[in-house]
Amino acid sequence: MTENTLRERVAAFASLTDEILQLARSGDWMALVRETDRRDQVLDELIALAGSRLLDQLPDLKPVLVDLLEKNRLIDTLVAERQRELAVELVPARQERRLKNMYRP
């Protein structure tokens, strides 16, 4: 494991986080899921390479990682808002299904 490898993986993680944030803002949820899977793979690589020692090895990346945490919180907020919207949209469909089941012979 080299310092350059760690920096490359952190840069890839940051780039994917930025892309996911843009996808959440634009409402492209299918692409967001795909990119989240890719980002999770990069995160797994980072954990395998450095684990909890990442900041010990690259302390200058702390501001980058703090920024990524904030972006992730924003992504979580946007996803939660969409989940609430979908829940509201599903209420009439659920009610219709219940009514159909009640009046089915």
C-alpha cells in the first residue's frame, strides 16, 4: 500500500460522492443507486488498505474527509426526502388495493 494508492482511492471516493450528490439533486435515483454501489466498492478498498489508520497516514486529508461527511449528510437528507415523497404517493395505491380486496367476490 502506497501513499499514492491511498490518495487515488480517496480522490475516487470524493469524485463519486460529488457525482452521487448531483444525481440526488437532479432526482436520478437509478443512477444514484449504481454510483453508490461503485462508491461502496471504493470505500471497501480504502478500508482494506488503511482501515482506521487513514488519517494517521495522510493527516492532510482531514479537511477533505470532513467535507465528504457533510456531502454524505446532504445526500442522506435528499434521499430521505424522496422516501417521504414516495410514501405519500403510495398511500392512494395502497388504499385502492385494499378497496379492491374488500369488494372482490
